Amino acid sequence: VMRLTKPTLFTNIPVTCEERDLPGNLFNQLMKDDPSTVKGAETLMLGEMLTLPQNFGNIFLGETFSSYISVHNDSNQVVKDILVKADLQTSSQRLNLSASSAAVAELKPDCCIDDVIHHEVKEIGTHILVCAVSYTTQTGEKMYFRKFFKFQVLKPLDVKTKFYNAETDEVFLEAQIQNITTSPMFMEKVSLEPSMMYNVAELNTVDSAGESESTFGARTYLQPMDTRQYLYCLKPKQEFAEKAGVIKGVTVIGKLDIVWKTNLGERGRLQTSQLQRMAPGYGDVRLSLETIPDTVNLEEPFDITCKITNCSERTMDLVLEMCNTNSIHWCGVSGRQLGKLHPSSSLHLALTLLSSVQGLQSVSGLRLTDTFLKRTYEYDDIAQVCVVSSEIKQS
């Protein structure tokens, strides 16, 4: 059994000395005459020739394990009904990798049966390739033998995720991907496949001269032990955004799909399990701002739009009360009846305010009372607005 992998660059150990030493220029001349060295850079360990792998080497999760299996008849007799079977034993399952399950009628002396197997590695840890051969001799005796080849599957990447909840229903996902192998990787693709509840926007490109370019440059190589951060913005689809009860508790975000290449183009792919985040708790009633100006004029009314959502499992009868603060004053009637609000339903309110103090002011003083349970919900520091002095027109 021989693993099929790409060749590697030949490495040599340069031996040199100064000209005043006893060998003189002998070592340097030998290195220059060596066909495996790089011309003009003979002292580099990395040569310009390729060499075939001498062992199984490192096998990483997500790569395709390929192996060449050869059964050779070393005897001087013809054997019949040869059946070659290759199984891969992991810690959780046993997989049959044989390309064909049919027996070969006969195998003459000094002839062989060849087979190539492929398997995409999906587990880390110890793997055992079990090769079993059964055949029948000329005397009719049935023979059987097995050989075992053990190898380790290592983890190529370390993936960490962080979630950030925006004031709106948007969720930002930061994925930190670290190369924990000993060779550089070319990151071909890192994408997020969202769940059915979300739409995703990748924030890993910038527009330059009308073209989209990666924030990591034209060549997205990841050196050993280097970490790269990817950012994604997820927004609930309209049909789910209107139902606040749907996004309560643990929410499935989606899964990351990572594709890379190493050395001479060996391709690997990893797909994480479903990423989950703990949705923020909004209580029984959620109040969010739909529209609000960034800058307003001093002592001039301005409008905001609020969205009130019933996050409970019961119907509410809400009353809106507006309390003035030292800097923010509400324009309108306080104690207004908003009517009944059913579970997972929302309503929009257009409200008018006025600020009497310059600077960055906090919008506070909204009170919602459920007349059914006589329960009051207070909302302060909803948002901030910058209050500036209005321009004085010269007559």
C-alpha cells in the first residue's frame, strides 16, 4: 500500500566553508555542480527538484486520502478467485473503500492486481486502513490474510466564532480562522451558508475602481499559526422579522464553508456544524427605533418612529405615557390608548420631541402600561441625538 500524494520540493543540507580552510573552494564547487540545488542560491536548503513522498506524511481533516493498493503473486503458481477488500476503520465507523467487489478469476505468477481508493477524511484521530485478500490455490485450498496500516488525521484549522447583536435585528458574526499546520495555505473560499431565517452579507471585500477586492489582498495566503478574521452580517428575512416569538432563545445562524489548497494544489474542505447563538431577551414588550435624525436644531420639533412588539404569549392592552426630562420634551398627549396588541404582533408610532439643551442628548421617558396586568414597562436611553444651535438669519 502506498499513499498517493503530490511530490514535494527536494531539500538538502548545504555544507560550506571559507576559502582559507583546508577544503578551500571544494564544497562550494560541489554545491554548484549539484543538479538539485537552485542556481545562484546553492546555500538554500530548498532545492528546485521534486521528490516522491517516502511515507504517509500528514493527513488533515477535510482533505482527500488517496492510496494505491497492489496485490502481487510472488509464487510460481496460478491462484484463482482473488478478492481484494479495503476498509477504513475510524473511531466511530467502518467504511468500505474498494472500487469493485467482484473477484478476479485468476492471477498468474509475477502479476499483480492494482486498485486506487479515495476517501474524503471527515474525522480526526486514528484511522486504520484494513486490506484483506482471499484467494484459492491450485489444490482448492482457500487462503486469507490481512494487513493493517495505521495513520493519524490531524486538525488543519482552528475556527472560533463571536456574535454581536445590533440594535436592530441584525447579527454580526466574526469568524477567526487559524492555520495550525506547518505549511502555508491558500484560502480559496470562506463563506457563510445562512439558515432559512436569515439573509447574509459578506463584509470581507472593498470596492476599488468599481471592482470588488478582498480585504486580505490579491493573494490570500495564510501562513502557519497565522489567524485571519472574517465578518458577516445576517439579517432576518421579512417573514421572520415580523414574528418576534420566532427568534427567542437559541437561534441557528448557519454554517461556515471553508475551502483551501496547500503545497502543490492539494485541496481541502471543511464545513462547520450549525452555528448557534443565544438570542437577546426582550422581555414581554420590545421597543425599537425605526427612524431618528442624527442631528436636530435646538428648540425645534423633530420626529421619530418607534416600533412596539409584543414578545409575550398573551394579548396586551397598552397605554402610552410620555415623561419629560431636563433636556428632552415630548410633544403630544400622554396617556394615549394604543389598543390591543396580539402575541408576536407589532405597531408603529410616530412621535414628536423637542430639545431645550445643546449637545448629545439621550431620548428617555417612554412608559408602556399593560392594563390587563397593571404592569408598566419603562424605556430610557432609547437613543441619542446631537442637538445644535439653529442658524440665525441676518436681515
